[in-house]
Amino acid sequence: MAGTSNGYNPEPTLSVWLSREPEQPDWQALTRCLTPVEQARMDTLSPPRQLEYCHSRWLLRQALGHASGQGPDQCYPEAGRPVRSASPRGWALSLSHSHGVSACAVSSHASIGVDIEPSVRRSDWQRIVKRWFNETEQAWLLEADSATDFLRVWTLKEAWLKATKRGIAGNLQTLSVCPAGKLQGDDRSRLWAGGTGEVDGITLGVVYGILTRATAVQVPPVFWVDPPSLSREKALSAITPGRIQWWTTRAITTEGNHD
Amino acid sequence: MTDPGTGRCGWCGTDPLYVSYHDHVWGRPEYDDLALFEKLCLDGQQAGLSWLTILRKQAGYRAAYDYFDPVAIAAYDEIKIAELLANPAIVRNKLKIQSIIKNARGYLQMQEEGLSFSRFLWSFVDGQPRQNAWGNLMDVPVQTAQSRALSKALRQYNFTFVGPTIVYAFMQATGMVNDHLVQCPAHEKCRVLASI
């Protein structure tokens, strides 16, 4: 169970943070907390990618700052891929970016992965399903003929690969998604849970490590953060809860571990 | 060697598509930024394959890659890459797909720096097609000092699949060098085009 009789909840503290790129970025506010390594990386990028990069890194600090209670300005990730925090220590992180929106998922002590896509996105998804998904998924997704369902499954798979720290190549079948939303994965090194749903025009998938096998898994709250923009006078970035409609949230079974 | 009947460079064989490419495209000086970008990407796709394979897929490439619009390509993400990897109209190789995306980002970076892609490329031959006069296919080099320099410069902008041999094939095809054999009717045509 997620809670114990003395009220102590052993599960990780989870949250997902979203932010839209500002049209008139306040570059000073977006970049002032970058570490020298991040600043050097940013200098190698073209301007559109620079905004994406520093906006994501800014959001990471907001997410970590609010989740941990340490001020955002004192938070920063380890160098390299931003999957762990360096200050405060020990938080797991995951970033995603799509079409001008950044997402950052944080967990107080277990691996986490997040992926976002605009819900209106239309790709040649049938071709992707036929080529990369397993037979069960092919059958129900092609029958359902729904780009929405495809994006739910896709974001879950991407979040799964980020949480388990694997590349997409050859690994899209390591998490299987059933039409009723049941999830089965191949990583037995720990217990996992995941969910996908729609929040304000964004399809969001998130997968995270859990510590106890529960009948109802804990679901991360989702927040929107206003980015620093020159077109707004507010000094502080407002935080508003994201109204997420989950399609599925549940523990991920592995072989021999069915719920 | 040239074809004894037509005098054409022998490398294009008899396939009508290849012959037409030899007669109307290969060696004609090309100065358009986007046409040059498309050609450089396609030459990279050829690595390990025959050019005819890529030529036959050219329409498929244009449809799959947003008609080689660097802005669109630079924004490609995992969904788009998965879509391309499942598209039989192109060469389905992840490194080659990523190469076109990296090249588009390099192209845009040059643009941000105020550098025209065409002028950048042509600066390696001082803006003027080099006129060679080879009589024998065996004499035509596979890379030159210029192609090595251009290859190095492209790598500095993170272009990939742009080794000196690929780059030399690109320089020949886009008329930066006139490597039609002297006996081939296209040699004179390209020489005249270069002087306009």
C-alpha cells in the first residue's frame, strides 16, 4: 500500500511541470542561473534552439525548486544529460520539449521519464505503428483508427524509455500498452508505474519508479508555469494547476508480475 | 571511357533516368541555396549505394523531407524519425536520417551568421567552375585539396556524411568542377554555361 499506519508515505514525491516558450523572452531571467557548462552548450546552438534550451533549463529549476522547497535559483542539474539533480542532491529529472512547450518531471528518489506531444499532432502514425509496435498494439490501434490513442501510446513508450534510460532504436516494443490501458514492461530491476492523458491541448506520458506495489498508484500532479517574458509586468512566474484528464494511470507489470 | 555511339561519359550507362541526369543535370553550375542543400544531402545518402538508387528515390525523398526545407527539417523529432524509418520511399538508415537533420541545422546556423550556403560552397573554387579536360575516366580524381577543405569546413558546421569523396562527387555534380570527359558533348556545354 502507498501509506502505512503511522501516516508515513514511503513513495517518492512526484510532479510534472509545463511551460510555453514566451513570444518575447526575458533572456536575462532565462539565462542568469545557467551553470558555466550549460552556458557553453547554449553558445553552440542556433537562436531557436537556444530559446528551447534555456527555457527547458529554467523550467527544470522552477520544478526542482518548488518540489524540493529549495529556491529555484539554488537548484541545478548534474552536468550532461539532465536526469539527476546536483543541488539539491538526489532528485531524478526528465525533460521533454515539443512545438514550443517544455515539460519537466521530478521525483524525490526514483527514476522518472516524461514525454509530451501536441494533442492535435497528425503524423503518418499508421506507418509507425505497423513498423515499430507489437502485434497486439497494431491490432487495436489500427482498429481504433485514432490519432489520439496513438499519441497516448507513443508518449508512454517514450517516457518508459527515458525512465529506463534507453534509446528509442529497437526498444519501442519493451513497453506494451493494451486497449484498456494495461501496461507491461520488460524492466524488472524495480517497480514502475505510468500514466498518460491530455492536459490543455498537450498529450503527456509519464513513467516513474515506485517503492511499494499498490492497488491504486500515486499520480503526479501537473502544473503550468508562466515563463519570464518582457511582455508581462509580473515579476514572479505564476503557477497554475494543469487540468489533466488521465486516460490510464497504473502500475506497470513485468512478466510473472501481473496485477 | 565515353560511349562510342554518343560520346557520353561512360559512367551513366543506358538507364534513361541516369542518361537524362548526365545530359541535363550533372556538371551544370548550380547556385541556388536550397538546390545545393538538397543535392549535398542526397549525395550523403548515396554512401555505400549506387547513385542511381538515390536518383530513383529522389521524388520520394522530396515528399518525405518537406521538399528539403531546412527550417522544417531542423525541427524533426522522434515521431518524425520513426515515420521516416518506416518509409520505403527513402533509404531507411537512422544515421542517414539524422544526417539530413544535422545538415539542416548547420545550414540554418550559417544563415544566422549571414552566410549564404551557395556563396560558402562556391568560395572553395573561388566562385568559378574549374575546367578540367580529362580524356579517361581513370584519370578523374575521387577527391581533391578543395574537396578536403570543403569537407572540413562543412564538418565545422556539424554536417555529416560529407567526407572528401562525397563532397567531390557533389562538386562535380553541381558544376564546381567540369569533370565531363573532353570527348563528351556535355563537356563543352558545361564549359559554356560556366562562362555565362
